[in-house]
Amino acid sequence: MELVKVLLSEIDLSSENYDRYLFNYERVSNSITDSIKKVGLINSVIIKKNLDADQTYIVVCGYQRILVCQELGWECIEAKVIDEFSDEEALLLALHDNLSTRGFNEIEKAIVLKKFMNIGYSHDRLISDIVPLLGIPQSIKIIDRYLSVLSLESEIKRFVAKGELELEKAFLLVSLDDTDKDIAF
């Protein structure tokens, strides 16, 4: 990995695929802001050239750190560039980076499963390679239930992500029509 100085304006945070490696859902950390204010950026972010747009990069690891640096008025940061990584390798890197620093809420676990399925992982491969890392039971039915929760309205997903609505109850809401879902919620 090559360490380079990158203008924050060169990092794509808004195009259609900017969040290709992002698993974050409704998570805000003031501790990152406090840390960067006090001691700067300790861990370099990891980026990859954006193949969809010239002269820009896409975030692999460190999305929150980049946002904080922008909020603090920074113009550039040092970042590791991993152009030689495939989408699968970059997703695995992002997964392990997040697992080692913060873990995932239930909605983020569903996002992880969906992103790996989007790049071609089968249910069997999810069960053998990804599900154990997330602490999810090794079952196709459970994987499908997690994926179904992503279809819920944002407000319901926020409650699940915060732990204010049990995942089992969210699974039940998925099967209801909109009117019944609103009443039950």
C-alpha cells in the first residue's frame, strides 16, 4: 500500500457508488472527532482510485475519519492507496477493519451480507466466510431474514440499529403490509 497526500476534495463522498465499501448505518461517534482534534489522524484512511470518475478516490476504510477531517476544515490527509485490490479484497479489508475497531449493529450486519452477495457470494460462502465473523447463526433462513430487514422504512431500521427494537420483532414487521406495519410499529 502506497501512502500519499490526498486532497479531501478528491475523495468521492456522494456519487452513486461512493459507499461501495461502507457498512455504517446511523452511527455517529464524537470520540473520533475528539481524537482527531486532540492528536490528529492517527490511523491513515484507505482509499482506492475511483474507476467511475477520473482524479477521484473511493473510501475503503475511514469514511467517518474523512468526514471529521472535512468538518474540521482540513484540506488534505495522508491516505493509503490500494489500487491493486479487487472489490472482494477491498470489502474484506473494510469488514475486518470495522470488526477490529467497532463491530456492527444489526442493520450493519445486514448491509455486510448484502454487499457480499452483490459481489457474487452465495449463501454457502456467506455461511462459511462472513456469518461467523458477524456472530449470526449459520443458516440460510437467518441470512434471508437479515436481508429482508433492509426493506423496512428508515425509521424502523434506526430503531433496530440503536437496539430499541428487537431484531426478531423487525423480522415480523417485514411480512406485514404498510398499514399493519405502521400500527404494529
